[in-house]
Amino acid sequence: MALPRAAGAQVAGCAMPARASGGASNAHSLYVERHLRPPVIRRGDRPFTIADRLRQYDVPGVSVAVIRRGRIAWARGWGVRDLVSCAPVTPETAFQAASISKVVTAMVALRLAEQGRIDLDRDVDDTLRSWRLPHDPRLAPGGVTLRQLLSHTAGLGVHGFAGYARGAPLPTLVEIVDGTAPANTPAVRSVLPAGAQFSYSGGGYVVAQLALSDASGLPFAELARREVLGPLGMSRSAFAMPPFDAIRADMASGSVGGKPLPGGFKLYPELAPAGLWTSAGDLARVIVDLQASASGRRGHRLSPAMTRQMMTPIKDNWGLGLALYGGARARFMHDGVNEGYESFMIAYAGGGDGIVVLTNGGDGRRLIGEIVRAVATDYGWPEIAAPAAEERRLSPAELSRVAGRFEGGDLKVDLEARPDGLFARLVGGVQAERLIALSPSRFRSDSLGVTVEFDRDFQSCTMIEGAPPMKLSRIK
């Protein structure tokens, strides 16, 4: 039974749209709409509605698509796509996907590799024509490869991008990788030994963008449309900055602090790492195609053998364009943050189930986490998100097994067992945070919105919710 719209309900200053404007509803979408919970609850806590959380988290709108048994089960929106017109989010509304762009970019690269037009394991300078990555004989004596660029193991700098205001001068790709005006990021250069470790680098994906365009002779946006977006029927998607008219007709504008982002959105000429506009339903098509190929079925964008390469960890739970969770039911995921937008996708590699959530501002990460939890609880997918749970009280012996220093990626964390719980402090930081125990091996950082789980011997832990699966190992 459908719930009536609350009289006078608002989101970010706009009247809450009628449910029907967000698309078709069913028993599952209605469950999600009424059953949002944080990961940690107290006995007797009532669930929140999506309307509650849109207001509380200052998020104008959200779009959700759910994949079930290899098909898109449903897709719909809630809230508004634009704080000026207060137009509703619909199933067709396009958002900036931010770093989820890298998933599609990796598929484009692997398509060219299967066609023999680019080599995953040769020095990328052998492909580049429009620019060369300066040789670093100490950190990258053999150069860097496309496989390393796609897996963030090339040792290149520049984590991400701030975007450019509409009307501001836009840099060329060469200006971006060389860090020259009007680029607002440093030059993309070797900062760590190539191939030795995982270090997230959006800059590496700009180098990949140049290499893919040089190898194909096509602008990257056109190459992506030809190799992935068009064949998958992703009519609401494009690597376009600014977006073309068909996207703008139903497009979510970004917001910050409950106010519209000036100009509606920022521009990201760094298309490969950050420049995809897409709808939740279109991103679900990417997931469905990858799942079908991963299950061994042919006739999809990548061969089963290439999809296995994409989903094989190279360093620290990262494959080619995907973050990977192992275990009995392997999953792949990616998230994204551009100014005014936050996005998330996660799916089982086998079985054909998954979720996409896109938002346009505010504390989108918390809203995304609660929507993913509601979907996973409804469908019985505990590996994707565990149901909300009460805090556990652990004994001093249980806490002492976890204590110590852990390092991974760019993080160094000291964990200290105290009489009132487990406390975490970043090395060099001042404030220690009390972590919430969900089990003897699972803990939650409420300030970061991240849940970590320790392995059986407590020698490492992995972020399992709220962030890509970064692994931290115990340091003696």
C-alpha cells in the first residue's frame, strides 16, 4: 500500500515531489523508502524514511537502481534534481558519476586491448603520441604500463580533481598532466616506485585518457560512446563537459550546504577519471554486462577472460578499474565524489545482484550507506551491507587482540584498547576516536562513516562499508 505524501513536506527548501514523479513503485522500493537505518542502532529505534533523511542530510535528490538475477529490477528517484526549479528526480535523471567514470574508462581500455590496439603491459609512452610521460630512471626505470594506470599501481601522483567553474578557462589535457596554467592541479609525475604498491591516482587515468585517444585516433568521449555507452544502450550517459542538450533536459544540478552549486555544476575536462554523466539505470547496465561476462557468457563488452583480469586483485583489493571484495561471494564496487555529487555502485560478481545510488549534494555518503543497507536487508545480501545492529560490549581480552599500529595506502592508525572501548588515532593526529564494536572483529568509525573488519588472526583489517576495500596491515 502506498503511503500518502506528508502535508507540507520539504527537501532543501523545495516541496517534496509526489511519489509518482520519481517513477514506478513496488514492494521493494516502498520498503527502502520506509526503512533507512544507520549501521548502529539502539534497542527500540524506529527506521527513517528517505524523505526524513533527504532533509536531515541536506541532500536534494537521490536516484537508485537495483539489479536482481542479472536484470534491472527497478529504478526510481526521490527528491529534487534542481534547487532552483524544484523539478523531481526521475528514473532518467543524469548525475555526475565522478570517480565511477573510471569503471567505464577501464572497460574502454580493455576493449582496445582485446582488439590488439593497445598493450596492457608495455610502457605507455610507446602508445602516447600527443605527449610523453617524463622518464623517471629511479622510480619507473621501465616506464609505466596501462595495467598499472588502471589499477593505481603506476606510482603516479595527483589523487583527484577540483573541477572548474563554468565560464572559467579550461586547460587542455597536456596542460593538466604538466600542471601548467590554467590547470589547478600539479603535474602528473612518478612519486612512488612503479608497480610496487597501490596508490590511488586520478592523474594516472588522465594519462590513460591520452593513451586511449592516441591509440584509437578518436576523442575519448567519442571512443567511450562507440565502445561502451552506445552498445549498452546507455542513452542517458555521456563523457561530456558541459553536457549536451539531451542530458540537460533531465539533469541533476549539484548543491553544497543546501545551496545550488554556482552554475549548477563544475566542469571536469579530466573525462576518464571524473567526467561521466549518467543515470542510475544506465550504470546498472554496466554492472549487468560485467556480471554476465564474469559468469562466462560471451557476446558482452569484454570476453570472460578479460573480465576475469578486470576482477582479479593486483594490489590491495584493486583490479582494473574496480575495487574488489573477496570471500565466498565476491563483489566489485566503486564510489565517486565530485563537488556537489556523490555516487556509489556495488554488485556481486556472480549471481546477478547489485545496487547503484546517485546523489546531488549534502551528506550524500551517509544517505547512500543507509539506502544500500535497506536494499541489502530487503533482498538478503549481508555481504553487501549487514543489517543495522546494536553496539557490542567487548571484554578487555577481546579489545587487546585488536590493539596495535596498522598501515595501508596512505593511512597509519594506532588502535588502543581502553577500559571504555577501542580508540583509533591517525599517526600524527591529536584526537582519538572511540570505535563502535559491532562484533569482536568488526568496528565502525562514525566520524568517517567507515566499517572495518579484521581477519581471523587480527593481523590486518579491511574497510567493508563506506569506502573502497582498503586493507591495513599490522606493523610490529
